[in-house]
Amino acid sequence: MISKGNKLYSILKIKCPQCHEGAFLERKVYDFSAFTKVRKSCPNCGLNYHVEPSFYYGSMYVAYALGVAIMVAMVILNFLLFEAFSFLRTFGMVVGAVITTAPLMNAIAKIIWANFFFHYKPKWKK
Ligand SMILES: [Zn+2]
């Protein structure tokens, strides 16, 4: 379906943006001992994930966009599931969705941010 070389592959699998094989995060997404901590470099191709200090602060813009997308999705879902609109129910759904998906959205935001700057190289060299 989505093969290596496509940025979606790196984003959805949370893999190295350069080789699409190495791990991007220290631990799994919902492992709270290292909350979406990005590795120093790719264990497969050696790409330095931290090109400058505070590099991933910019991923907050991506996380904000993802949060807005979740909010819009919850509002649409609320209109589809229930006949009468309720602000409190919609607000509860948005808060619940944002809290339960926060680690995943944080990780996705970071890998999207990394994919803005790093590009796939099928035959990488160390
Ligand atoms: Zn790599």
C-alpha cells in the first residue's frame, strides 16, 4: 500500500525519515517512562535527529494543527451520532479524544516535523 520512499510510510510507522528503517523514538508511543523522546540518531543509518538545540519545539505547530483536526472530527462525529447538538457533550468528546491520543499526536507531530527537514535516501551512507 504505502511503500518506503513515501513520507507517509515514515510518519505512520514513526521510522527514520532518511532510511525508513531505524527507530525514531526511544520507546513505544504509550510508554510514559520516556514520553515521546526522540533518539539522538538513527540506529540504522546514523542520521542525527537533533540538528540543533530545541529542534522539535517547532513540532508544536504541527501538534496544534493535529489538535484542531481532532476537534473538527469530534464535532462532525457529534453531528452524525446525535440529533440534538450539545456543547458540553461535544466539549467532553474533544477533551477525551485529545487526552487519550496526546502521546500518539505528540509523536506524529515530531515525525512530521522531522520529515519537513529530512528526506528519504534509498542508498544512505554513514
Ligand atoms: Zn535512518
